[in-house]
Amino acid sequence: MNADSSDDTHPLLVQVQKLFQKDLSQENDYLRVENHILRSKFEKRVPLTETDRRMLVKYGMLIKDRLAEVASIVKPETILTWNRRMKKEKWTFDNTPKKSGRSRKSKDSEELILRVAEENTSWGYWRIAGELKKLGHVASKSHVRDVLKRHGIPPAPNRKGLSWKQFIASHMDVTWASDFFTEEVWTLGGLVTCYVLFFIHQGTRRVSIAGCTPHPDSAWVAQQARNFCLQLDDSAEPCRYLIHDRDTCFLPLDAVLQCPSGRRARPHFPADSGPGRGLKPVWRVCGDGSFR
């Protein structure tokens, strides 16, 4: 038997498949009519337990595009709302940093410290604190040091070069940033956490989705890095610097990107140049919060 004949389906099997699909469609039609009749005998609102809601979400998300035709107990929007709530409840830990000590100074005080430090590169912490006191802002030497360190500004002897903020502003066209975000996806086994790796060009804020997987191991990250290098060959936005955090999952990324088309920048994320802002247009693609 040759390869062509092995791919052909036997006519008898085709006929059995058609009969099976016809019987299944008729059974679905009957169950749908029966469900509507039973629904009309109950009160307007059917009481549901949390287990009932979870079962409806689990199987309803598999036919999300046809929920309006099938759902009769609740509205399709209600099932989507339950889906978003259950995803949030999966992550029960509080990742809000708990910091002890004094509360942070006002934003105006921090902006003034940064302005004085940038305009007077030879002034040390004591000098900056003294000048702020003359202007009516009480700031200790340690507070000035912490503010400058948080914004990537070195001490006075080493402050002659560009600050981290100035460096990013002057290299926006050749700088990319990379990070992960997660999305909960309903499968037959329940909720599965999928990790999405993305790159964002700092100059244009264009987001490039590299890939999605529930297990982002080193081999997968390295393959996405190779794909990103191929994408850069056909892109108008070059990559001279790549910014990411210190997570060990980026080590395979660094190993691949040590090439002429791109090299890693400092593993630091200022508040105004990280990839977080690029997530907003990504989430707009899925209005109900689900990942496609």
C-alpha cells in the first residue's frame, strides 16, 4: 500500500462519522430544549454554589464564542466575570513590599534633590542637604544618598558622566527592554499559569510578543532569544542595549544575545523606562482579561 492510499479515509468510516455527528447534534438539540423547559419551571434566579460556578466557568470558557447561544442559567458576561475573579483568587499571596522605618518624603522634595544634584555635579550629600535646608526642605544626608541611589545617580566624585535616566533618554532608539507577564488559562486540568515573554522598544514603545509557555525553562528562553535576533535583522529598530531585571531566567537570554546585533545593558529598571507601561496595549487586545 502506497503513501497516498494510506492517507485516504475509507468511505464506510466517513459515513459512520457523518451519522455520529448527526446523532450528536440531535442529542444536543434535545438537551438544549429540555434545559430551557426545566429552566422555565424554576424561579427567575437559580441559586448556585461556588462549585457550580467553577464547573460552569471550566466548561463555558471552552465554548466562549458560543456562550450566548447555549447559556441559560446565567448571562455569558457573568461567566466571564467569574472567570476573571477565579484567576485573581488563585494568587492569594500579598506581594506588596513591607518596609519599616519612616515614610518617604514628598515628591517635590525628591525632585528638588535630583535637580540640585544634576545641576551641581561637585556637591556631596552634606552640601545638598544644607542647600535644601536653606530652601525650607528638611532632608538628612542619608535621605539625599538614598534618593540619588534610587535614581541611579552616583556620588559627587563620579557624577560627571551621564546618569542612568540621561543615558536611557539619549539611547532610546537603540534600547529594548524585556520581561515576563503571566495569564491564567483554563484547560481540562483547571487553571494553568502561562508565562508570556515580550520585548518592547523604548523609543517607539512597540511591543513584540516572543512566545507563551507554562514552563519557561532555559532552553525555551534561549530559543526565543534566537528568534528575537532573527527579528532584529529585518527590523528598523536596532538593539544595542537590552534591559531586564536580575531574574536568573534571563541568563540564557544573555548568553544568546552576546552578539553584534545586540548586547545586554545594566540589569536595572528605572521607574520611567521599564517595560511595564508596554503591557497596557497588550491587555487591550483581550477586553475580557483572557489570553488568546
